[in-house]
Amino acid sequence: MQQPHRPGHFKQSNKTHKSRHRSKRGIAAAVKGKVNLKEIVRRNRRELRKDDRRHQASQIRKNKREEVLAAKRALGGTRNPPFLVCVVPLNAQLDVGSALAILKTCSDGAVVNESENGIVHIGLPNFKQRFSFICPEVGDDFALLDVLKIADTALYVSSALEEPVDEWGEKVLALSMAQGMPTPVVVAMDIEGVHPKKRTTEKQNVQKLVSKWLPEEKVMQLDKKSDGLNLLRKIGNQKRNIIHHREKRPYMLAEEVEYVPDLEGNSGTLRVSGYLRGMALNVNGLVHITGLGDFQMTRIEGFEDPHPFNLGKENTNDDGMYAEVTKMSVLAVADPAKQESLQSENVPDPMDAEQTWPTEEEIEQANLETQKKKIKKVPKGWSDYQAAWIVESDAEEDGDESDSGDEKENDEFMSCEDDNSDPEDDKQFNDIESVTESEVGPTDEKYDATIDTQEEHEMLQKLAAAKEDQQFPDEVDTPQDIPARERFMRYRGLESFRTSAWDVKENLPQDYSRIFQFENYERTRKRVFKELEDSLVNMYGFYIRIHVKGVHQDLWKAFSTANPNAPLAVFGLLPHEHKMSLMNVVLKRTGACNEPIKSKERLIFQVGYRRFIVNPIFSQHTNGSKHKYERFFQPASTCVASFFAPIQFSPSTVLCFKEKKNTKLQLVATGVLLSCSPDRLVIKRIVLSGHPYKVHKKSAVIRFMFFNREDIVYFKPCKLRSKYGRTGHIKEPLGTHGHMKCVFDGQLKSQDTVLLNLYKRIFPKWSYENCIVTSKDNDVVME
């Protein structure tokens, strides 16, 4: 019988034929009812098929498009608030009244009205849009910032006949960029007054100067009626810049303000009318009025729009002039049971702690010891090291950190400008000085009269201390008159600054019992925003009047006298935003000031809608659980400032100003709100240094770090390091004059320096003062 042929290993084997184009009936017959595993997984995961995913993406695009169009149509319409435009000159000598005159007469059918507080309303029926123009006073930084907080568009006006952007213009653009720029528009005036051959060049010069701050903004011309019409068309149709810290809250610009004093007491009711913008306003919540503070409301009333497109007979009086609309309806009335309290601090109970009642013998012994010397009250069983961490009087802080002028500043009236200076006198004096200097130069006596010797001396000391801290960070000299174990009793050694444990609730100061803390700040913030969107009826665009109660008569009189023409902005507070907590903000130095800022120095902060004065402490902006304390906020650096202030939910912009004598406020830093958490560990580090006396292979004799034997034994458990990277520990003291034998992981070099790091937690001082009244001279009155 013949043997069959068996192919070898290298025999070619072709692939079997696959029927790719089978019919659905053939596939179903082959499958026989079995379900694909991917189908089951897709159903369990609720995954969509390709057609469903395409349809879902189309719906998402459609919804986003509708949201953008709704946001664009939410301004300037008949049932919406008008476009609020802040008109700011980029030159202090430029009068913006000529620009408003062009805008008023740019259209024949324009409806022009002007409020009592100077707000110009222009309605264009052919555009179906309305515009409100407000001009803050030149030289008033706070008024400019308050208007830019609530403005939809910032109109920057420059002139071709004068310097396009002077010192005031640069300051305006810097403040606008730091706080959050509204939608910008830049116009150049007086180009028609230039020779025709030079008009293009002048416009390009303005464009070049403005492009440093606004590179994408094109400069428009404003000289004719057609230019004004084009400007209004651009304001009404351009893309809006979103300022997040105000879009999450209700806010309004006061069109009419009326103060009604109460029949009894020193308080009264403030009636504020205007267009409501942003989110819905809760009548049971609190409102913040810039320059006055936080208050409760009694009721919210709604009115018909006082600035409609067409003025019919029902809206005019016998003379044909505009008549006030008087139809009113009550939108909401406050419920005293649900109204949020004005209490901002927690009142701690001194007896709220576990205590054991002492015996009569212990009471008599304590009275005897109290008469002899002051003692610290510590829990039973604590060691001297643990007792040293109880904060009662920080002698070490008073010795090397606290400013010598802080106590004087707290007792004196603080102002952002010298009280004795008169603007007219200063202007006249500066004119005389300029003529004298240009001709013969100032005399020594006149020059010395303009110099504050004490301020110069303090600045010299601060610069020297900042330079020393930069060259030798955290290094201190060991005192020879007192033992180091007593001088640095509050400090502890750490095996690792990054990984060593530190209890955030350990030995907190008394001020921490007055503040509030969230269990989870981010979760609470999201919940508050969600509840605000879902729970209230939106009154966006309504012309309303809010009744603010509890405004003190003296406070209102001082505010109205100091700010007769300043704009009044009202912000609705979210839940918990009136309560005090520990605020942490990230700051970055500006190029305007090159002086170092010492920690705990008096500064003016503007966080979102609120402005106050505090003495912050600075720390490094790192990701770890512990953050190193910074003695100075150096120029061209970034750090985190911590201070006690009312809670505010992020995002919010931060502006930091410094008070200068005989000058206005200076913007020294800008940043954003990081968190409101008292659990941030700000750890101060000090470094004790010693020098090698005798060096062996892995051991060395170190001197000049301590000056007695007991200090060496006390700090023996602490870890040593050197500037060249060696690590080691203290083995034993040698003699009685501070020499010690140390062991390292390698041989020291003779020029090396041995360092010992010690740490302690730093807490901010309670120095919060509310800026409740500001004037055009930037005088500040604290609560």
C-alpha cells in the first residue's frame, strides 16, 4: 500500500477563505442567537453607538451655541440691563466729556438720559441696544477699581494731540489687568486735528503704545458722528470677557441712593436702586456696599425700566421732559427667622474644656506662687518642652521680627496719604520748585526739608536685613548671655521638613477660637454655587430697589461727605462670606516697587469685592503639607500671604497696596485667592552655625555653635548638616566652653560650615481692619 505524502515544516499554507460580505440572515444563522460580549459591556456601561454619539455631540454643540447667544443677548436689550461702559482717559489731562458728546449725538433717533449720579444712558432704537456710560474721577484709584468691578466694557480714551499714555494711563492699565479686565475698547481722539499726512503715523503710535498691555486690541478713531456709531456697534457686538468672581454673585451699580434715618436710634435705612446683574439676589442674605461694609436687607422692590427706548406720552411730563416711572411691586420681603446673621466671629466659651476641680491646698499653693512670679497654666503631666509651645507672649517674635513702629501705627490715625497735604498747595509748590530747579537748583535747606531722615534710616535697616536674609537665609547667631536651650525653647528639630509629622491642631492661639473652618473648602464652594443657581428665582436685568437696614448715620454722613460723586457698588454675599477665617492668597510682586516687604508689615488688600487692611505673614508657595516662613517678600518673587479676613469663595483676584507717606497708594503685588483654611502650616526655620576646629576622617570637633555644655546635651538628638552636603549628629560635648564632637557620613572640609535647623509654627496676628470710608485723597477710616 502506498504511503500518503506528508508535507514538511516549510510547506506553504494559504489562509482559509473568509466571507466578509455575508447577508444579515446568514450572519444571524451563524450566530444562532448568541449575543456579542461587547454589546453586553456597552449596555452595562451605558455606552452609546456611533450614531448616538454623533447625535449627542451635535446636541452639545447646539446647546453651547444657544448659551453663547443667550449670554450675548443678555445685555443691552429691552428686557435686559444696558451695557455698562466705564470711560477712562489714558492721559490725566484729557477730558472725556468731548467723547461722550460725540456718542450722544451720533444717531438722530438716540434716546439720551442722565442720572443724578452722572451716569449717561444712551438708547439706540435702530440697534435695539442701550448703553450706560460712567466716568470715574481721575486720580481716584479706588473709585476706578470699584467701577471696573461691575463694568461690562472698559473704554480707554487717548488723544493724538497730547501724550497718548502718561503715568496715569499706565497705572490705569496695570490696575485693570491685575483686577480682571472687562471687555476693552481703545479709541484715539483729535486725529482730525493732525495734518492729513501724519494721521496714520499718529494712530500707529497710539496702537504701538497700547499693544504693550492689549496686544490684540485695535485702536478706533473717535472724531465724527460715524465714528461714534461704529464705536457703539462694536461695544454691542464684541465678545465679552468673563470675570468669574462677579459672575457667581449678584451685583449692581447704584443709579439712585436715598438715606432715611430711623425715628429712634442712630441708624437708618439706605435705599439703593439700579439694574441687577449676575446671579439672583436673596433678600434673606447679606449685601456688601463698597466703602460702607456688610448689611442686612428688609425688602426688594421692582420698578419699571426708567430708561426705555421710546419715550411716549405716558413717560413724559407737560414740558416734554422725562418723567420718573412710579409703578412699583414688592418682589421679596425678608424673613427674620431665615435672615443671615451679621455675627462674623465665633464667641468661644472659656469653660468649654475638660477640667478637674482643684483641691483647697492646690488653690492656696497656686495663689502663693502667683504672688511671687507669673506662671503658665499647662495640662497636668506636660514636660517643660511641651509647656514652651503654649503661646502667651512671644518674646522671640518681639525681639527679632516685629516692627518697631507697629504699636505707634495702631495708636495713630492711618491714612494712605499725609493728612496735612493739600492737593492745591502741593500743585503750586511743585510748580515753584520746578522753576527754581531749572534755573538755579534747590538749596540744601529746601532739599533737606523734603527728606524724612527717620524714614530713610528705617529703610536702610530694612534693606540691610533683607540683603542679609537673602545671602544667609534663616541663619541666626547663638546668644552668649543666655543659654540657647532657653532662647530657642519654642523650637523643635525635624528629621525631614517634608515628611516629618506636625499636628495642625497642636497648641493653637486664642485667636483661632474666634474663626470658622470648613470641613472641605472646595466641596462647600461647589455646593454653595449649585444651590444658588437652583434655589432662587432669577431677577437678572430687573430695575430694583433694595432697602438696606442698620446703616449708621455717622458712617453715612462721613461717606457721603468724602465721596460726593463716587460710584456706589453693591454685591450680594454668598452663605458664610461674612464669617471670619484664615485667608491664604498667592501674590506676585509687580515691577513698580523694588523695596522688600517685611512680614507682618501693614498692607491694604483688595480681595474680590472687599477691601481691608491687615498685617500678613508670608510663606513659600509649595505643594507640601508644611510651608517655610519668609521673613521678607523679596522683589520679583512669588509667595503666599496668610491673614485673618472674612471668608470668600474662589476664584477672586487679589491686589496688594502699600501706604506711602506724601504719595498715593502703590500697587506692590497682585495674585489670586488660594483658600480659606486655618490648617496651613507656616513653619519658621532658624539655622545655628558652627565651624570645624579639628577634622578627622568621619568625625570633627565643632565650635561656636554653642557656648556651654548643657546646651550641647539639650540639642544632641537634632540632626546636623553642612553647606557642602554632609549629614551627621552630635556625639558628645568636649569641655565646658561649647566644643562638641560630631560624626558625619564623610570627611568634612576645613572651609565647611556645620548647620543645625530648628523649627516652630508661626501664626498671623489678629490685625483685620475694614476700609469703610475712602475719599479722593485716599484717606482711610477703619472700623
